[in-house]
Amino acid sequence: MLSLLALTAQAATLTVGPSGDYSTLEAAITAASAGDVLLIARGSYVEALDIRKDLSLISAEGSGSVLILPPAGEDAVTVTSSD
């Protein structure tokens, strides 16, 4: 008997926040693989994000509970597509 198993890549969920897997969004973005989900805890994050892969950023507590504040003179979020 011959069995074939199809292996598929599964997206990981990385948690961001004081009690999460990562304390900063940038650290989670760096560690994430394309297709992963970043589940972000309520709070303000003083960061300039540079996203160069397919990711989902989701607030753990819904709309309005996460604020990204860029350092002076920087953009809060830059997204670069490979397309």
C-alpha cells in the first residue's frame, strides 16, 4: 500500500505586546514568515515599521485599540510589495 501525504505550510500567529511572543512590532515582523499573522495587544507602539512580506496585522481587542506612533520625521508604516 502506498500513502502520499500532502504537506502544506501553515501560517503562524505571533503575539505582540507586554506578555506576547514579541515586545515590539518590528521584532515580530522580522521573525515572521510570509503569510503569518501578528496578533497585537492593546497599546501604543512607538515604531517605524517596514513591511516587506505578506503579513496580517490584527488587533487583539478590535479597532482603535492599537496606535502606531512613528519616531519624529519617520513614516509610521512602509509597505513594499514584491509585485
